Amino acid sequence: MRKGFTLIELLLAAVFLVFTISAILMLFANCIFLNATNRAITIATSHAQGVMEEIRDTNFSAIEANINNDYWDWDISTIESKGFSVLPGETIDTSKIGTGSNLLNVIVTVSWQGHSQRSESISLETLLAEL
């Protein structure tokens, strides 16, 4: 009786090994891509929260005027000067919806260039009240 593998068995094992390794490599590449995307979202959220904190520390009567005068609309150089790490093509835009005598709805939107130069953005919204 002869011992060993036939050529077909070896080819099937090699094909199975190639498919398994390629699947693992694709999973690894997707994990790297998702990690970079999640990192950018975390950084953008942090920047939006930083702007929200500056708004919160501002006198209520000055918030609306500052938003109208683009005080919290930041470009890359302003973001860097605040000590934040900058995302590619990042901008921060602050806007308000409606005005009330003692209520203000504020939206901070962070936009940047994501993977493959695709535009990405995240927005935080809060309702501020004068006490």
C-alpha cells in the first residue's frame, strides 16, 4: 500500500489555504480602514465638543452675535491654533436655528475629507437656555 497524498488532494489543500489567507488579509485590511474611520469620527466629535464648551462658557447674550459673525467657524489654521490635531480638509461651522428670548438651538458641524477624498461630517446640536 502506498502512503501519501494525491496531486488532487494537494491542489485542493492549496486552494483552501489561498482562500483562507486571502479572507484573513481582506478582514485585516477592512479593520485598518474602519479603525482610521473611527479615529477620524472620534477626533471630529472631540472638536465639536470643544466648540460647544467654548459656546457654553460664553455669555448667553453674546452667543447669537458670535455665531452670526462666524466666531466659531474655524478653518485648519484656527483649529491648529486651538491645539487640536487636524483632519484632512477639516472645517468647523457653527449655526443656529431660530431665536427665542431665552432659548437658542446651536449646531456645530465638523467636515473633513475621509478615505478616498470622500466628504465626511458630523454634527452636534444643543439647546441653550438663558438662566
